[in-house]
Amino acid sequence: MSKSKRSGSDAGKLQPGSPSDPVPFGKYYLHGLIARGGMAEVYRARLRVTDVDPEMLAIKVMRPQLAREARFVDMFNREGQLAMLLRSKSIVRTEEVGRIEGRHYIAMEYIGGRDLTQLLRRCQETNQRIPVPHAVYIAARIAEGLEFAHNLQGNDGRPLNIVNRDVSPSNVRLSYDGEVKLLDFGIAQALMKFTSEIGVLKGKFSYMSPEQIRGMPLDARTDVFSAGIILHEMLTTEKLFRGDTEFALMEKVRKADIPPPSKFNRRVNDELDRIVLKALARDVNKRYQSANEYNADLTKLLEAYRFDTKELRQFMRQTFRKEFAKEHEDTSTAMSSLPLEEQRAKEAAAAAENTREVAPESLPAAKSPASQPAQSTPKQVAQHVAAADPEPEKKGFWSRFKRRKR
């Protein structure tokens, strides 16, 4: 592919590249489009030059049409700045926020795997369930990530009062190595720096709390409710809130009439029922008052299962066998591939280096007069031979030398 076509300058469109043929993007190589949202597109990427082992990244690039409006640029940059503060093993790590060739981007760690929505869909398609211990473990990691965000403080020591408001299966990433990470705090509310209009709904209706549907002020407990919906759906493999119309759906969320998950899954015990229903209490005062409190009960229950994270890794790799093989192949290729133009230039340079002419040591002196050695004297010749043979037959040597000289 020619350079002019790959630049995408004519159409104003960023070329995605591929694992085997990346496209330069500033100091990064793009290795293919992996997700597309309303505000941005996400690409697999890696640094072009690095002194450490190469690492796959996810580059979130804002859509050009939105970048024309300052309010969208401000929203995008605020998302990145907030994400930079969220350093938890249960939240996708953000590396950098910047601008390349007029395009605003956020660079994050790349998590090879699937999101929870894809896992739930696959379970429905194959008529299987997420094992109960796996579901509890995933829920605990979600709670851990929320707990970190809710308790985050600014440089002055004051709480930032972050509320995610968009906790849903599509924002939970499950890696093929058994990791669970929250991503996309794009509409999170940090009361210290970020403002929100009461009454303006953000997020997905099916995963909202009753108070969020009613347009009331929100705190960390709304995220606990959303996390409870996710746990309920993992245990039942069914949507908790459904509605033929948007209004009917919102009405069900307002009422929050929650059946215990054991009604759909006999493997759910009484304690797990209690935890789920408490997280999903309609009255915020009867709900878990923090993600930390919710996580504590989940962790205690998980200990009884003696769960090992290797079990989730195995489950993910078996459930997405073909996808995992493709992921492994693409990542291995992307780690070392170069754009075709650069690869050809590198190969040409290597070929030139290998074929560089070097004069052989045995080249006759007559072919290079300037390099001819000075004429040796008989004594010097004798010393040279003596060095090669510690005990030369001196008499025979001198007679041969004299005959050669004559």
C-alpha cells in the first residue's frame, strides 16, 4: 500500500493498519481497529522505538468531526486526565493523553481478551453458565476497581468523589490470562473538577440505579447497584431489566423488584442471594453503603470456594478457543512487524551489509603495490622460520636458502 493512501489525509480518515502491516501514528504503530464508539475509535498499537520489551497498547482516538467542537475536546481530555489517576490493578491503566497530527488520543494498556457482554452472549449461545465462583470473583474485582475510584483523593488530600455512572458488562474487560479490569470512566463524575446536570441521563438504562433513572443526585451507591445488576446477570445468564419500550424499561428499574438469582440457578446459595439483593436494594440506605463493604462480603464468600484465578484463565481460553488462538497469533506478529516500506528498507540495508566487499587476507602483494611489505633480509627470514619451528635444521635451511638465492 502506498504511503499516500495510508496517510488518509485526503479522506481525513485514520488508516487502521494490521498486525503484519502497521501504520505510523506519531511515535506509535497502529496494528488494527479493535473497537468503535460514538466519541472515539480504539486501535491496537505499540511504540515505534523502545528501550524496553515491546508492549501492546490500545490507542483511543477521538473522531475528527467531534474534535471541531471545543466542548467535546474538553470532555475527551478530562476523561484522559481522570483515567491517568486511576492506578489500580482492577482498572485498565492509562499511559498518556496527547495529540498527534491534530488528533486527540488516549494511550492505554492493551488487554487481550473479551468484554463481559461477549462472555454472557457466548454462554447464551452455547447454553452454558458462568460458574458461580467465577462470577463471584469477577464481581469482587469490579467492586475493587470501584472502591479505588470512589476513594481517590486529589493532590490536596481531598476526595474527588468520583462516580462512574456507567458500570455495565461492556465496560468490564476479561483477559485470556484471567484478569478482570474496569474500563471507560468517560462519563464519570468527579465533583471536584467535573460538573453534571441533575436530570440529564447518562449511561445505559438497563444498568442504571432507580435514583439515576429518576434524575436524582448520585453518589458511590449508584455504582454498587449497577455492579449488583452485573452479578445477577452473571449468575442467571438473563437480563435483569427488560422492557418492550424505553419507558417500560425505565419503569422496571424505578420499581427495582428483584427476584433472587437462586430462582434461576440452583447453585446460588442463600448467602450469595443475600449479597446480590442487598447490592440491589431500591432504598439506598438499605443498600451496601460502599463498594468496599460489598467487596468484603464477596471476598469472604469467595474464600469458601477456594477459587484460583487459573480457573478463570482456563474458562476464558476454552470458551473463546478460536478467538484466543487468533489473538495470540496477531499479538506475536504485531510485536515485531514493521510497515512494508520500512521492512523493505531494513532488508535492503541488511543485504548491502552482507555483500560488502572485503579484501581477502591471501590477496597477492603484487595487486596492491602500496601495501607490499619491505624486503626481508636473510636473517629476518631465518628468524621467522625459527619461530614457526622451535628446532629447525639450520644447516639444511641455509643450504636451501642459498640455492634459492642463486
